[in-house]
Amino acid sequence: MTGDASRASVLVVDDDPKSRLALRALLDDMGLRVVSAASGDDALRRVLEDDFAVVLMDAHMPGVDGFEATSLIRQRERSRHTPIIFLTGAYEDAPSVARGYEAGAVDYIVKPPVPEILRSKVGVFVALYEKNAELRRGILERRRAEERARRSEDNLRALAARLQRVREEEWARIAREIHDELGQALTGLKMDLKWLAGRLAPGQDALEERAWVMAARIDEAVQSVRRIASGLRPEVLDQLGLFAAIEWQAADFQRRSGIRCLVSLPEAAPELDAERSTAAFRAFQELLTNVARHANATRADVRVIVNAGTLALVVADNGRGIEPRAVDHPRSLGLLGLRERVMPFGGTVEIAGVAGEGTTATVSIPLAVK
Ligand SMILES: Nc1ncnc2c1ncn2[C@@H]1O[C@H](COP(=O)(O)OP(=O)(O)OP(=O)(O)O)[C@@H](O)[C@H]1O
Ligand SMILES: [Mg+2]
């Protein structure tokens, strides 16, 4: 069959062997695969097994005649659209042709056929069939390509999500170690220093003063350790949850940047798993960093809204307004990362700016898998 697969097939249905042979001979050099059926029944069997570019159907046959065979062919899924050309005797009248059309034929030819007419009519349907086959192949190919693209996008997304998770875990571990190990070492140092200072003989003012300076330096180092550790992974996020972490981050942001940052939260905090909390919090940090770096704003209003099973985090600044170009720009990696952050939960990020008035960013995260 494979050798024939590239050739269009034509089904010739006629109870008269001589007619079948004549039709075959006429179609012989058209490069077609010609299949013969000797009865209406036989034709019905053939169209179940094969796809035909066109069927040449003798109208009058004993048993299942051409009209009946045509309407049965029309009713079958596989042959529903297969064009059928009727072959009627020259003596037959208009009603017979009309019946053929009624049964579902698309054309008719008077027997004996004029070779040029037969060949040109068959040629039209074969060309149509081949065109259709080509279109179908194209559609199939495009579907496959889309499927491939979708799969590789899924893979990349899964990889990105995994990298985020690994990075968060790594940061949390480093934060814990810095906090615990360095923190304890510094606390120990400070106690030792106090002990030493307490044993200085009276009148050792220079040494005593140096001890004070050292103690102050140790305090600063403790502060740095806290700052670095909570920069990596804010304890408040794990201990008090997303809302507390947002308030803490906003206050910290205001203190450092001088940009007024007010937070409005819903009364009740929703149930939120650690991964969603982390994603929302990191998104928030990125948005605030952008306000500080790009907006030239004097205030940033933060609102959290929980509605219809979705948590929305809105950060609106009164700065220069993000350019539309920057929103979707492939090199806006911070914003891209933001989208990727919330993608695993079916979340979205919308950012819009008005020149000279400010930028509003909304991060939405569904609270549960839908
Ligand atoms: N709040 C804002 N106001 C005005 N412009 C903004 C704001 N946020 C972002 N932008 C613009 O959008 C661009 C893309 O932001 P994005 O966070 O993707 O990158 P980035 O902050 O420049 O670098 P990073 O990868 O470190 O985040 C910025 O370079 C800036 O021009
Ligand atoms: Mg950024």
C-alpha cells in the first residue's frame, strides 16, 4: 500500500465488466490508482477500506443501485465528503439526473463518456483531493510543531520553578547559618570583652575606651549579620506569614529609600502555603526595588486584596511611569522573573504606567489549584 499512498485513488462502480474496463482504459495514464467495484454493495465495502478522490458511479445496477449506494456512501463518516460522479445512459431523462444529485452526487457524465470530459472532470476532483491532503498535512505538521513548542516551554517553566525553589532553600540555609553561627560567635565575643573590661585595673582609661569601641563594633557586626540574613530570607515570613513580612518589608523600604510606603491589608489573612507566600513576597521585593531604582517616586501605595480565591498584590507608585515598551521587553529580566515566579500557581502580573503619573503593578496568585 505504501507505494500507492502518494497516488490518489478513484473508485469505478459498474456492474458491466466492459464498462469498467473502458473507464479504466480512459483513466489509465492519469497516474491514478483505479479501484473497481462490480456492484453497489461492493462499492460500499471499498469506501470503508479506502479514501477516494472521486467515485464514478453507474446509476443503474441490479441490487443496490447507484442512487442507493450514493446515499449510503454519503451517510458514512469516512466517505461523507467523497465526491461522486454519476454515469447515466444518454437515453435517460432529467429526473434521473436530479435523483442522482438528490442522493448526493456532485456531477454527472453521460455514457458512453467523452474521454476529454471524463478526464477533465476526474482531474478536477483529484486536484482538489490532493490540495486537501496537502492542507491536512500542513495542519498536522503545525499541530505537531505547536505541541513540541508547548512541551519545551513546559519543561523550561518547570526548570525555572525548580531553580527558584532550590535557590530559596539555599538562601534559607545560608541565612540560618549566618544567623546562628556568626550571631553566636559575636555574642560570645561581646561577653568575653565585657569580662575583660571588668577586670581592667582602675586608671586604664585608654584600654577601657578601646573596649567600648570594640563593643560598639561588635554590635554593628550583629546588626549586619541580621540584615544580611533577613535579606536572604526574612524570618518574619516563615514565622509570622506573608502579611507581616509585607509590612516589615514596606517599613524597611521606607526607611532606606525615603519613599513613603503605606500598606493596606485585608482583615483576615488567607491560608497560604510556603511556596505561594515566598513567591508573593519575592514579587513584592522586586516591585519595591524597581520603584526605588527606576520610578523617581515619592510614594508607593501597597494594597493586598483577597477576592474570589485569588490574592492580588498591588504596588502603585507616583513616579515617572513605566514605558509600555519596558513592560514586555525581553531584556526586562526582573519583570520576566516576576512572571515566572507566579506562573507555577497560574498567577499573572500586570504592569501599566502613565507618563509622569506613576506605575501600577498587580500580581495575582490563585490561592488554590483550580
Ligand atoms: N516602577 C517603575 N517605574 C518606572 N519604570 C519602571 C518601573 N519598574 C520597572 N521600570 C522599567 O522597566 C524596566 C524593566 O524592569 P526590570 O525589573 O525587568 O529590570 P531592571 O530592574 O532594570 O533590572 P533587574 O533585572 O535587576 O530587575 C526597568 O529598566 C525600568 O526602565
Ligand atoms: Mg527590576
